[in-house]
Amino acid sequence: MRVCTKSDEWDFSDTTLKDTQCLTHVFHPYTAKFIPQIPRRLIKTYAPRSEDVVLDTFCGSGTTLVEAKLAGRHSIGVDMSPLAIMISKSKVNRINGNKLKKFIQWLDELKLRDAEGFRTDKMYFSDDGIWFRGDVLGQIEVVLRRLGRIDDFDTRNFVMVGLSSILKGISNARMDRIVPTLPRRPRYIDYKHYGRVVDNLTREINVFSRLSSRLKLMEYRLELFLSQASNAKALPYLGDARRLDELDSPLLKKGMIKLVITSPPYWSAFDYEKIHSLSLDLFKLNRKSFESEIGQQDYLADMEKVYDEISCYLASRGKFCLVIGRSRRRINRQLADLGRKYDMPLREKFIRKIRNHSFFVKGIKSEEILVFQKR
């Protein structure tokens, strides 16, 4: 087995925020997602042919799918989070530009009106009066009504993702917390953004203006991405990595996947349901999947099922690349050894330092990239 040293530059130490948030990668914040440079290099190294198919069994916000399409490789993404699939689709699917432009034009007309005229008492979130001001809720309600009139699925999904991406910023939640957290008082100090003072009672929140700006950026980035990307299929599916046979995908065939790139959820460090709770409430997304997510009960037992499924679909000499934070516990060693049981012995291990990833609040300073090969 080969262990990569620092000289192999898996740290990507010269990578800037502009590099990691390029093209459609900037669409929506998503906790603990890996930087696009990782799947980009793995695809180039282990899936060199245009007919190679790439699979991500925990696709999250679709980083692997974006990079696979840019590289001209067909890809499949699987995730149990409905929000993750929404975001993934928005990053790789074409939209109806005319319908989006009409929606943005409508937003630009409304943003000039007095926000106080849009107040509402309708319930969208748990405890609306706390998480959002009445004028903000009223603007959200107007957007949702108009959103329902967009009859193109991908365009409607695109706008929903745009609204979701600004949701925390227009709420009363603290801006310096990952999990939506209410301040003790409306006026508080935002320690993440240079100690500025935030007053939730008086600050200007124009939902129409913010959403318009966000959608314009997303539209530009999507057009840029599609101009650079291939015609390769990128297919996100709502599903369980432990039961891949339940997916109906023309690309997912046993013994035919050339490369698997994935990073399992960090349930020990993050509560994904709480982090995305505002979006889940707004769009009435099913939360039951979070109850049976990987690692909620027995992490290693769940991962064994994932390995078993991957082994069935991986082609002979195909590669399975697992990106996981380094831990003092034996779990990483167990995951490395587990490949033999499913006819996928470990061939390489790369170690990289995590730089400028403030979301690793539990002390995860580096991660391992384990590369297994199917016999």
C-alpha cells in the first residue's frame, strides 16, 4: 500500500476560496462538503476514459457530479437528504432561461415596494414569530406563491435552492453559528464577521432584492458551467447507499462502475437535520430519512452495508475512494481493513491537512483519502 506524503500536494495549500467556490459549487452552503479539487484529481487519475462512470454514494450538494460532468464522465449521485438532491440538481441541470428571467424581473419590481406591506401571520416555520420577522415572512409568502406558478421543474427547483441559500441570512438566527441559533436579545455581536453589531429588529431585510441578486449570480454561474461542461449525464437520486438496488438508473449496473468517490456524513460532529432545519420547514421536505441516516445507530455496521453494495456495482479493477476525517478512534483503521472483506483491498492512502475549513469545529484537522481496488 502506498501512503502519500506532503510532497504530493493533496493539501491543496495554494487553493483559494475562489477556487473552491468556482462555477456552480457556490450555489448553496453545505456542511463538511469536500473541496472540488479532490474529486477532480481522483476522476482524472482513476477514470481516464470518457465511457467511465462515476458514483458518489453520499453526494451531498453534488460536488462530485459537477466535477464529473466537467471531465466528461457520466455520474450518479445518491443521498438520503431531499435538500441535498435539490441542490445537486440545480448545479447540473439546464433551466428555462426565459421563465427565470421573468421571475427575476418580477422580483426587481417588488423590491422597490415597502416591505412592511407584506406582513403575514401564516405559519411556515416552527415558531415563526421568533425565527423571522413578520415583514420577512410576508415577503417569503409572496415568493412562494409566485414560485408555484413556474411550471418547469428544473427552473422551479433552481429558484427554491436560491431561496434556501439566503434563508438563514434573512432570519433572526445568529450569523456566527452553523446550526440556526437564536440570540438571547435581538441586538447581538456577530463574532464571525469582525465583531459587527447586528440588530434583528431594525436591520434592512429585502427578500426580493436578495433573492434577485442570488438568482442572477446562480444563473451566470450555471451558464458558465454548462458552457465548459460536457454532455455527460449527471444524475442525482434520493436514495440509500445501503440499498443501491432500489434505484432505477440506466447508469447503475452491477460490475460496471469504474470509480466511486464519496465522503460519508460526519454525524458525530454535525446534526445535519438541525443545520438545514429552516429549509426543511420552508419546503416541507421529509425529515424521516434523517432518522435512519448512516451512523445514527451503528456507524461501522452501516458502512459495511455500503461497502457490500459498492463491491457489487464496482467494475473489476475499479477504484473506491473514501474521503474521511482522521480520528483518534480506530474507526479509520477499521474502514481501511474492511475493504478486504468485500474483495476491495486498500491500495493507496493519501493524507491531507484541512486548511481554512472553519466548519470542522470538532477538531478534525486532516483527512484521509482511502483508495480501494476491486479484484
